[in-house]
Amino acid sequence: MDVKTLFKCFMRTYIMGSAFNTRGLQNIGLIYALDPALCRIYPKGKRLQRARRRHVRLYNSHPFWNPLLVGIFIYLEGKTAKGLLPEEAIGKVKSTVVYTLSAIGDSFFGGSLLVTWALGTMLLWLSGYKGAAGTITGLAFLFLQVFKAYVFYMGLTRGIAFLNRLKSWNLINWGAAIKLFNSVLMLILVFVLWPRGAGCPVFIAFFLGVSGYAYAVFRLPVFREFLLAVAFAAAMIIFSF
């Protein structure tokens, strides 16, 4: 397959969430990203239509994994076109790999690394190191693009075999360790933002408030937005005196 077609597929992975819908979630974005490759693999006819129908079904994953999954699907469709893989196998891969990677992505990227970047950037900015905060943000953005290109290439050339290497990265345990590190960053951020001159009673009230909010979010059938509004109103009242 020519580089121009593959580059087009890769660039389309950046906008896969733009057609998000409640019926198929990211399915429209997926078929949009895959379509240039599918048209090359199946130039015309019923096989092309069947391939499109396979990928227009329910699909949802973390956006950082979309390039990898698009690469894997192109790899599998190429094998299917050559008769080396039955068409039904692609559906089985989608029903397992996609949602597994989605859960890992939410935990490792959304719940760990992005939080580290946000907390670290705020700490540097509030400490006066604005240049360092901007540099770290730029490097993180650049690394993300390299990561996306790498996993797209590996999915395209290795297919599902690349998942064995991905498993060896142990992202679940790394995510847990990063979350512990984030808790330390959060404590440092509270220390930096803590009003000078505030006594022990204020700290105790803050600690109890945060603990109560966490308990209500995870244990009570109450909307988080409502709790945030109540907490904000209470803070406004307290600090107005």
C-alpha cells in the first residue's frame, strides 16, 4: 500500500471523535479513517461494502489508541483480502482488543499521565517557572505525536502480534504507580495554594470537606456538579467573613 494512503489514514485518526454519536460512538470516525485503505485493499464490489459494514458498527476506544487500532485493522483487512484470515475474525478482534485498550487508556493516559502533566505544569507555573511549564507541555505534545506514529506503524506491520509487546509494558501497574506520584503532587499543590496565615481549624475544615466530597461522589447517588456547586457556595460564604 502506498505511503500517501497510509498517511491519510493516520492523519484521519486525529479527528475520529468529531462524529461521535450515541448509537455507534466513534464508529463514523473509524470508518472515515479506514476508508482510504479499504478502497485500496478492495478496489470495488461487494467485498468493499462488507468491509465498510464491519467497521461501521459500535466502536469506542481511548483516542491515544486510535492510530494503533486503525493500523491493526488495516493489517487484518489486508490478510483477509489475501484469503489468509476469515472475515469473521476481524469482528472477534474488535469485540475484545478495542475495549481492553479503551480501559487501559482511560486508566493510564486519562487517569495517570495527563493528571501528572496538569499538576506538574500548574506547580511550575505557580512557582514562577513559566518557561519550564511551557517546555514540558511542548515536549509532552511532541512525544504524544511520536507515540501515535509508532503504534500506528507497529499495528500496520505487526498486527495483533504487537499486543504481546504492549502487554510487556505493564501499563496497568505503571498507571497505579503514577497515581501515587500524582497524590504527592496534589499535596504539594495544596501547600503552594494554601492561604498564608490560615490556621489549623481552616486546614481541618478543608480536609473534612474534601473527604466528605469524595465519599459523596463514590457512595451517594448525587451529581458531582451539584456537590461542586455546594462546595463553591460554602467556600464563598466562609471566605466572605
